[in-house]
Amino acid sequence: MEKQNDSKQPEEDVAKAMNDLARHSMILKIYKDILVDIQVCELEGWDPLEYIHILQKVLNHFKKRNGQDSKNNRHDKPDSR
């Protein structure tokens, strides 16, 4: 039985590496998006932190629900306003 677990380990390692790469790629896209948003806000005279606060609310939503097992809350979307 140990051979089956050993053969699955490389697959799990590859899956984890691919997921980590996808996460890093998304973080980089979000970072670039924030930089562009800040530039637009500076040009227009808008509050550049407004978008940051919205993103923080979204992230906090997922932090809060992390420990919850309720199936009803699994796909609730945070209010981004």
C-alpha cells in the first residue's frame, strides 16, 4: 500500500507547485492592477485608497469565513461597496 502513496506524492507535489504558480501569477496581476488604479486616481484627483479598502473587505470576508463549515455561506459574495 505504501507504493500507492509514494506514486501519488509526486502528483500532489506537481499540483501544489502549479497552484502556487497560479497564485503568484494572480497576485502579480492584482499588484499591477492596483498600480494602474493608483495612477488613474492621482491623475483624476480621486482617493487612491478606495480600491485598496474594497480589496481589503473582500479578503477579510474570506478570512472570516475560513473557519465556517456552513454550506450556505460557501459562495456568498462580500458587499464590495
